[in-house]
Amino acid sequence: MNNLIILPIIIPLIAGMIMIVFRKNILFQRIVSVLSMLLISIVAFLMIRQIEAKGIQTLQLGGWEAPFGVSIVADMFSVLLLLTSSIVALCCMLFAFKTIGKDREEFYFYPLTLFLLTGVNGSFLTGDLFNLYVCFEVMLIASYVLISLGGTKLQLRESLKYILVNIVSSFLFLLAIAYLYAITGTLNLAHLSTRIAEVGQGGLITTVAILFIIVFSMKAALFLFFWLPGSYSAPPTAIAAIFAALLTKVGIYSLFRMFTLVFYHEPQITHLFIGILGVLTMILGAIGAIAYWDIKKILTYNVIVGVGFIITGLASYTVEGFRGSIYYLIHDIIIKALLFLIGGTIIYLTGTSKLKEISGLIRTHPYLGWMFFITSLSIAGIPPLSGFIGKVFITRGTFEAGYYWIGGIGLFTSLMVLYSVMKIFMNGFWGEGYLSKEMEKGTTKGIMLPIGILTILTILLGVGAEGIYNYINLAAENLMNPTAYIEAVFQGKQIP
């Protein structure tokens, strides 16, 4: 039992509730937000060290033993995502200080962001399927307000689509939970794993598993991504960066958790289906990324490509593929936030997202230009940056599983991704500059720090990959071995 586990959920929740009372005190809200993110990062780091030394950590809320109580479970996979998410959220908040605007700050931007993180962190740590649904809803309700915060016409139009899609997916989620409970009599993830292993994953349970694939695919923008490009283009840059970095990743995490712990008995059906969805997502997302000449559209379609690529590691169902997916998932959280922050800065400076109306920014903003160049290489998987390691492991995993076509398509779409982001670099930063600093719509003063931090992280994650390999490997091995998770939850006691 480890009481540290509950802190990443409690800290942002309490901090957000306190900040609601001090709505007009912006400085107080900023300080509390930063301190909350730093504290969660420290807790996550301590949990990583504890899991490395003692194994998976659990907490049974209310003193009820599993499976009757609410289980909170921290394994290496969930805690690595927890640490990465808190660092990225901190950087997005620092960026928001100068860009989000006083009106949005006074209308609960900071508490809403912390409530969103409460749902994200809860999703990573819960060991109960119904509480996963609850954490999803906490995250989504906060995102509903954030996406419309400011009330522009574009935001209101896109928020309707975003809310409608998530309401439908949440209804299907509840339906899937009801069917699974009717079959197994439990919603504890570890207990579900043992029950399905005992009775076998027959046709009915496999059908429920496919329903869960549909649910999490809608939430992760896996193939069913029609809602994402508009929704992630509408809000201000800081909010869009948080969405791109975190929201789809919770859906991806849920797919990994469910299909390595609960529904892992028929990979030739469920995992192959996931692999096909991943390939289609990569192809369609890459086509969208190269087709547009609008910065917002290019960036949002690159979010979609990343989702498809990560999921192919799950489809391979190999340790190598899992290593790649975990590593690339961490990379993707960082790089998507960075990509959106730099893209948003370009729009902030020029007043437009149309590439054909921008040129020569590197003359007045060389640091921003070269950081975008590094970001472009990293997202495409060019060594020695962070995207390279994950792509290598995922590709090896798909080849090891005999899915050569998945690995090949993944590499091909990486070239398309490189073309799409280099298009921004060559057209936006290169060429003859016609916009002097006096003519710019905004300034980079105060917003380069979070961009610089994330750029350094993507470099370190690549050149220092050996330093985190053991943690990634432990996370991958735990995913391949559900017994470790089950034993940690039940703590050696007889499973009912």
C-alpha cells in the first residue's frame, strides 16, 4: 500500500477548487497552478523510483479489499505517462501566462485545466473500469468548457461537434461496461482479467471487446477522427497544445490497458483489428497533413498520424512493439505540445495561419525557427532525436509479429509527416522576410521558456535514451505479463 498514489489525483482537484474562490486573483492562480504541476512531477518521480525498487504499487480506497473496493494502481507504464503529462502541462501553463488573455484567465482557465488533469491522472491510475469512465467524464467536462472558453464563433461551432462525439462515445462506453459486468460480475480490471482467463474469451466477450475498441477509438481519434481537426484548431494555442498532448493519449492508454490486461486472448481478431485501424489512421492523417497549407490543419492531422503509429505497437503484441509504443507515446506527448506551441507562436506573430502569407520568420526569430526545425526532425523520427527510438522499436515489433505491411506503411507515413512539417519550415521561416518586428501582431517575450524546455526534452529523450531504457523495458514487460498487475492488486490473497 502506498499513499503517494492518490496525490496526483487529489492535488489538482483541491488546487482547482481553491482557485475557483479566487477567480479575480490571477497571480495567485498562476502560482498555485505551477506549484501543483511541480508537486505532481515530484510525486510521479518518487513513484517511479518506488516501482523500480518494490514493484507495482496499489492503494485500496476506503479500506475495502480488491475487488470490492476502489483500486488505485500505479505501474511503470502509468507513472511514466503521469510524469510526462505533468511536465508538459506545466509548460503549456507557462505559455498561457502571456497568450491566453485576462478574460479567459478570470473565467476559470487555470482551475478548468487542473480539473482536466485530475481526470487524466485518474485515468492513468484507476484499477477499476467504472472509475475509468468517471475519470474520462471529469476530463471531458473540463475540456467542453475549455474548448469554448472565449466564445468565438469558430469555438462554439466546433465545440458542438466535439461534445456530440464524446457524448455518443460515453454512451457506448457505459453500454460496453454494462455488458461486461453482466458477463463477468466485476469491473475491477485485475479481477476482470482473471475471470475472462478462467472462462475464455469466447465470441460474446470478443464482441464486447470490439465495442471497447470502437469506444476508445472515438476518444483517441483512431480512424474515427473526423471531429479532431476542427476541434483542436478552434481554441487558443495553450489549450490546443494541452488537448493535442493529453486527450487522445488517455484513449490510447485505455486501449493498451484493456487489451494487455483484459482482452488479450484473441489477438488474431482484436489486435489485428486495432492494427488495421492504426494503418488507416496513419494513411488518412498523413494525406490530410500534406494536403493543407494551413498551419492549424497540418498540426492537427499530425496528431492523428501519431495516434495511428503508437497503436501499431499494440497490434504487434510483442515486447519490442510495446517498448516502442511506450517510448513513442512519451515522445508524442512532448512533441505534440511543442509543435502546437511553436505553430501557435507563428500565428500569434503573423496574425494568420495561411502558409502562403508567411515568409522569412527565421530572420527575426532564429531561435524559434531552429527549434521548429529540431521539432520537425524529431516528429519524423530522424536520429538522434526522440522520435527515432520509438519508431525503430515499433517497426521491429511489427516485423517480429509478421506484420511487415504495418511496419512498412508506418515508415512511409513518417516521410509524409516530414514533408508536411518541413513545408511549414520552408515556407514560414525560410525565404524573403517581409514582416519586420514592428509589424508583428505579437511578441515572443515570455513564451520562449516553455518552448525551449520542451525542445531540450525531445533532444535529451533521444540522445539520453539509454538512461530511461530500463524504465521503458520494465513497463513493456509488465504489459506483457498481466500476472504482475493482478498479484499487486490482490497482494497474494485468494482471488474470489
